[in-house]
Amino acid sequence: MPSVTYKDSGVDIGLTDEFLQEAKAHISKTFRRGVLSGIGHFGAFFQPDFTGYNEPVLVSSTDGVGTKLKVAQMSGVHNTVGRDLVHHCVNDIMCGGAKPLFFLDYFAMGKMDKAVALAVMEGLCQAAAENDTAVIGGETAEMPGIYQPGDYDLAGTIVGVVEKSQIIDGRGIISGDVMIGIPSSGLHTNGYSLARKVCFEIKGLSVDSQIPGLTGTIGQELLKVHRSYRKPLDILKKAVKIKGISHITGGGIEGNTRRILPAGLTMVIDWNAWNRPLIFKLLQEWGDIPEADMRKTFNLGIGMIVIVEAQEGQSALEALIKTGEKPIKVGRMA
């Protein structure tokens, strides 16, 4: 009986090791003060500097990119999804008032493709460096039989810190407070199972289809990077007292903002306060998607909601405008 090696079964440890060695060039660029070890140990070491904090609180979040990965795989474009992942996680902990410290990723493929893996890691590390977040560890897995050749999955965990007295958790929100919306950069990382069905099954498009009114192909539109809101939120926190922040992901504006509201409060949203980006109008038209489904599936052009007192609403708008944003008062608490 012939012998069988691990490589014969579909797992090439040598190729994975090559990828990790080459990926270190990108990863090392994210290192910041506090990183005590490079990639390769069984655990990642980070020594936080809590100088200036009286009661530091760690804030963490884990997320993935969802089926947006299928669009990347269909398009052969892999250097954006890592950015999506980091930005999504940064935005999540920003909702609590935290600033990021470090990030860990999980990357799994059916069969190791070093060029694809390096493109994903390059984008991930670029976003981490831009958000002052160190990539200090993770897991790279080759899993034939779980993922088909060409398929891969991507997820990550972020850890940040906030002063306990400065935690933003929505606890102080009251009736009359206003909702300020910050525009999204597209679908971000949610609603892609529905978007793919509409675009590629119902409408019969390919990722290279040109659509009048869009700036590129439908593939390029769907792969627009999930933006980070760190810079405008950092500036806004200095201008006004923020009572609550909601990151508009799966569940839409209502579903996500409801998570931070005290019991008994409801939202009065002016759905006509902003003009939805064309991609959302097209998806609804092509798929005959009910309005209720649109509102709970997509961000509809609003990526982050900030809640402030009514008397600070104008100041919040002006502060965001100075950063180059085009904020919108989308509603109020009742």
C-alpha cells in the first residue's frame, strides 16, 4: 500500500509557511508601541500603556466579511476584503467610545493560494496601520473538504481601550435627542446574499457588467471598501457630548440603533431626509425588494448613527462638515 502524506490529502504546510514568512513584511508595518513579539509564537503578547487612564476598560469585537467574499472571489480582487474586516471591527468598538489597540485575524482556504492570501493580508495590514491597530497574531488554515478550491473565509477580533467614565453606551439617551447620520461608502459588509441573488441570478449580470450611473462595474460597486469612521468620530467627541453610536450593519438603521436605546424609547426616522445611493435603488428595483426588507437588510447610505442632545445637533453637524463629511439629521428619539 503506497504511503500518503499530508500534502497528498490537500494540505501544503510548506506553502503556508512561505505565505506567513512573506506576510510578515506587511504585518510588521502595523506594529506599534506595546507589541512584544512578532508573528509565530503560540500566543500574541501586547503590553498596553494605560498612562493617562484612571479606569481603563478593554473593549473587544469579533466579526467577518460575510458573503462579500464571494464577490471578491468572482472578481479576482482580493486586496479590499481585509480592509473591510478591519474597518468593520474598528467601527464596532468605536461605538463604545474605545480606541483600537490590536487585531487578530482568522484566514481559511480550501487550498492555499499564496498570491490571494498575500493580497488579503496586504489590505488587512494597510487598514490596521491606518487605524493605529497592531496585527499581532491570528490563524491561517488550509481546509480541503470544508472550502472548495478558490474559496476562503476571513474573520477577525479587535481589542481596544476606553476610560470607564467615557464609555458610550446609550444609557443617557432621552426623548427629543437627535440622530445624526454619517454616510456609508456602499453596502459595507452586509446584505450580500440578497445583493448577489438580485445582481447575478435575477438580473443575470456578471461582475464586469457596466451599469449606467455607477462609477464602475457592478463588481467594483459591490466591492467598495467598508469605510472606517474613526477620524470623524474622534473629532466629533471633542466637539459635543455623544450619547450613543450605532454602526449600521445587518439589521439596518432601526435594528442596530435599537440595541443602544433605553427601554421605552422609540425612533422617529425621516426616511426621506437623504437621497439613497443609486446601488440601493437599483437593487430594490431589480429584485422588487419590499421596503421593509430594504430597511432591515441594508444601510441605505447611512453607515453610522450618532445620537446627541437636540441643542447640540447643529454643532454636531457643523463639526462633521468640517471634516469633509456630509452628515444628515435622520431622526429623533420619542
